[in-house]
Amino acid sequence: MQFLRALCFVLTVCLAVSGWAQHGAVTAPQNLSALVSNAGTIVHGHVLFARVEPHPQFQNLPTVVVTMKVDEVMKGQADKTFTFRQFLWDIRDRLNAGGYRKGEELVLMLTTPSEYGLSAPVGMEQGRFRISQLSGRLVAENGRGNIGLLAGVQRDAAMRGVSLSERSVRALTAQAGPLPLNDMKQLVADLARSNR
């Protein structure tokens, strides 16, 4: 009887934890400074299409191939049409192309492609910012609601000897939640200077 109680407890805990799981991988929190530093490419643009397909070398490895029309390259290099391949961690992501939607406006902070051609937003949902309108202006928000995004950024910049513009310093006082896109772009430009 005690064994059955213990088994029920373990199963209950496992089911509860899986209910809290997010699509993709669980990742450590990263602020904007870390996201910019760890990104090989940062682009702002619109998704042209996303399709789920197996990796060309590893047929059992599910991936999503995303093609974007690039409006601006904020770090690294990218053509006006930019394509990357991302591993799909979660089986649920196969049903919605990893959450990428045609026409969606994004800022993506992508890792440098691996030797197998795989790339992903840095910190998974943390490095994928959806752009939307709020009170008549464009704002950017990542999959964690920008929680912790600006924490410690000024300190990190100072440690690297990067001077932040007045606009960036003002933007750092924002609370978690949507960040004006132009403020984000200025912060990224300031932070990317230290990575060139």
C-alpha cells in the first residue's frame, strides 16, 4: 500500500510538472546584454513562410525551416531573404511550425548555426520578440513577457566599457512588458558595438 501511495505521488508530480512545461526547451534567464552577446545574427523582419521537415542529414530529427523578409540586420550578416533551420524540441511544435506564423513581424536574436546547420533564438523564447502595436506605437515582447530583460544591462555594458546612449539609459527604467521597438533597437545597437 505504501508503494502505491508513493507511485501515485510521483505520477501526480510528474503530470503537474509536464502541465507547466513550455514549448521548446527550458532555459536559464538571460538579459538583453547576454542575448545580444550570444547572438551571431540579429534580424528584424517578417516571416514569409515556415515549414516543418526532417533534417536533411538526420531523418528522425524534426526541424522547422523559417524564411524571413529582412527589414534590418542589427548584428551579423543576412540577405534580404534570410532562412534558418531550427530543431523542434517539443512534439507540439510540429503542429504549429514552432510558433512561427506567416506575415508575423519579429526581431530574432539567433545563435550561430551549428555544424549541422541548426540555429535557434538565443535562450529560446527569450530571443524571439514579437512586434505588435500598443497605443499607436510598435513594441517588442519576447516569450517571457520581457521579464528580466533589462535587469543588469547597464552594469554589463559598463563592465565591457560600452557607453549607452541617453535613449538606452532611459529605456532601462522600463518595467517588464512590451518595450518600444525603437528603444530596443537603440539598446541592441549600443550593446552590439562591444561584440564587433
